Amino acid sequence: MPPLVDTLPADWVYICEGGATIVLSYHGPSNPFFDGTVLRLRKRALDDTDTDTVHDSEQEDPIIEFQEKCLERLISPTHLPRMKRVLVGADSEKWLQALAVQCEPLRPLERRQKDEIDRKRLKAVLATDLVGGEGITVEIKARCRACFYSSPKWGFLPSPIYLSNATRPIKTQTCRFCMHSHLKALSSSYCPLDLFSGDESRTKKALNSLWDAWADRHGTVNNFRVFVNGKNISPTEQQCIVGLLSDIADPKEAVISALLPVLLDAPVLHTISRLQRTLDALDIEGLARLCGLAPIGTQPTIAEWTDFLDAYLASPTTPPPADATHLRYHVLAYLLSATFKDCSVLVRVPNGTATVIDLDPKSVDRLRKWEQLDREIVTAYAAVPNRKICVDS
Ligand SMILES: O=P(O)(O)O[C@@H]1[C@@H](OP(=O)(O)O)[C@H](OP(=O)(O)O)[C@H](O)[C@H](OP(=O)(O)O)[C@H]1OP(=O)(O)O
Ligand SMILES: Nc1ncnc2c1ncn2[C@@H]1O[C@H](COP(=O)(O)OP(=O)(O)OP(=O)(O)O)[C@@H](O)[C@H]1O
């Protein structure tokens, strides 16, 4: 694999970014290593004072090993992008600086105010380009976070016992996503439980709501994006879709009717939902209580992840008891559930493929943040007079 410096920064075109990475697609001269790929580059916070550290450890981006050794045991590799590590090469900082300068005007303002490409990195990740070439790709952030406590499937563990009397009536009625949307003052009729229901009319309702929120908020939502021939389009450009998929004259209808059979047939939504649920047996409330009993430990190594998966896969629906002896199992399970709660599905039409992205391992340091955020979300929602009732399937 040649280093990135063998290509020009201008060969890479900004596609999109999340909280941790920026993604660019290759548009340079034909090259067997880079054609059809995207570059995933880590970002650093602008207020990060450590500007001198040059990262060169194999550990700097564990996603490739995590995918090969862990994720592929949970999701079929046909539904995952292929990934490879790539060296930036000689004068890496200069090359990344040129790329950063070129991307800056294309980045959303709120991201530019927070972070930038980490120019100290020596390696990056190349992945299959899932939005490039002819076709339409719709990205849906697959936040299910079900109110699983009321699910009949959860006969194996009476999860409400881990909830406090104050939160139980709230958390068993309204899903985490809908409560969080309320806290963020983002009202929408979208409920992820509709999307994950497997029911045609509910899936269609969810897609309609996602599309409407995307259009109403001028494409600034972070849970729905539309890419046409590799370009992240804004709602004002949606007419370009007409004729690409069918003879349906309305772009929203054309996209939704193409997406629907893919989402209903592909097993990915069901798999993600199952993983989110079975890995989050205690809820953050139950886990937090358990964490008070023993130290939670450091960031899991790949060896620890594989041991955890051996145990989890031997009996996914029957977790070990929620006691101090099994704290580490529950910490790893919750971390992995958080990864699946934050992933996105890229659905490509007319090809009809569905690929899961953004499956990075989460840091153990976030457990406190999740506990605090959960408390904030539920406290705010407790004050809502007419609470939404989310229907689990
Ligand atoms: O904490 P949350 O629930 O707000 O989720 C974060 C997301 O915010 P959202 O609620 O989707 O607007 C957040 O999404 P945005 O950056 O806001 O698009 C990230 O996905 C973040 O994960 P990471 O920092 O990239 O590892 C997510 O953090 P984790 O909860 O996965 O740690
Ligand atoms: N393989 C890919 N092909 C095409 N586009 C991609 C690919 N991977 C990611 N993207 C685009 O880049 C965006 C950012 O990537 P990703 O979600 O992996 O970053 P992140 O910083 O980890 O996100 P988050 O903050 O949501 O956790 C995605 O939302 C998607 O639009």
C-alpha cells in the first residue's frame, strides 16, 4: 500500500464528518489502491493543548483490529465496509495541513468551531467508498435505544428492577431517542422504534418522518443524509433524484419506495436492534450502581474484547448476574451496546445494499458521561405533561 503522500491532497474530496473523524473520497488519477475508497481521518479538539505529541502507536486507531476480530463475529462482513490502514508518509504534517486547509470551507460551522484534522497522525484508515459512483445512498443513524424494559422478549432478565422508582414509569414508556430529542428541543414525529419494527407501514412512517425532519431543518440533522452520485445533497437539491430510481415524480416518494424493500429484507436493522438490546441488559442506571461496588478498570484490549465475545456469544440473551464479580462483563457489554447505538446504516439504491458504519469502540471514560446524560434526559422528560408512548415490537 503506497503512502498517502503519493497522492495530492486535492485528489481527496470532503464528504462528511462526525464527532471523531472526517471522511474524504478519492477523486484522483486512477490508482488500484485508492480507487473506490474513502479516507477516514481522526480529528482533534481545538482546545486540546497537547499539540506536540506525534501519534505512532498501532493502538492509535483500533477500528481495523476491532472490526476484524470482534465486529465480524456480530455482523456479517457483507454488511461492513472493508478497511485498511494507510501511512500518511514523509512530511505527513505538511500533507495533512494542506488537506485541512482545503476541507475547512466545506465543513459545517459548528464543527469548525470545535475541532480540526489531527495533523500529528502518521496513519489513517482507508475504507470502501459507500456513497461514490452512480446511485443514491441514504444514511440513517441507527439509534434504537428502545424502551426494552417493556419488551416481552426480555423475559430473561427483569430489567425494570435496575431502574429507580422515579425513572421506571418514564423509561418504560418513552424511548431514549425521543426523550433525548425533547431535551435537545428537536421535535419530530420520528421514533426509531418504528424504523426497527420490521413492520412495513411503521418503517415507512419512520422514513417519512426522517425525510421531513431533514427537509425542515435544511439538511442539518445528524441522523439522516442523502448522497447523490457521491455528493451529500441539501433538501433544496432534491429534484436531482427524480428519474434516477424510478418514474415517481416526487423525490421523497421515489427514495422511500426504493429504500423500503431493502430495509425490510436486509437483516441489518434487526441485528443492530438485537445487539443494542442484549448488550444493554442493566441500563446505565443498573450499571452505574454496579460500578459503585468495584473499580471498572481500564480500556479493554482486543484480547479482552475477544474473551468477552466468547462469553456473550455463548449465551447472548442470558447475561451473567449483575454482581461485582461480573462487573467487567457488564462494562464491556455496555460499551459495545453504545457502539451499536451510535452506528449508521448506509443504504444504497438501486443496488439494494445496506452497510453499517461508525462502529468504533467507545471509551470506558464515557460511562460517567452517559450516566449523567441519562439523568438529565429523564429529569427533563419527567416534567413533560403529555409523554410520548413509544411502541416496542
Ligand atoms: O452522547 P450522545 O447520545 O449525544 O451521542 C453522541 C452523538 O450525539 P447525538 O446524540 O447523536 O447528537 C454524537 O453525534 P454528533 O457528533 O453530534 O453527530 C457522536 O456520535 C458521539 O459519538 P463519538 O463522539 O463520535 O464517539 C455520541 O456520543 P456517545 O453517546 O456515543 O458517546
Ligand atoms: N465508508 C464510507 N463511505 C462513504 N461515506 C462514509 C463512510 N464512512 C463514513 N462516511 C461518512 O462520513 C461521516 C462520518 O463518519 P463516521 O460516522 O464514521 O464518523 P464519526 O466521527 O465516528 O461519527 P459520530 O460522531 O457519528 O460517531 C458519516 O456520517 C458518513 O456520512
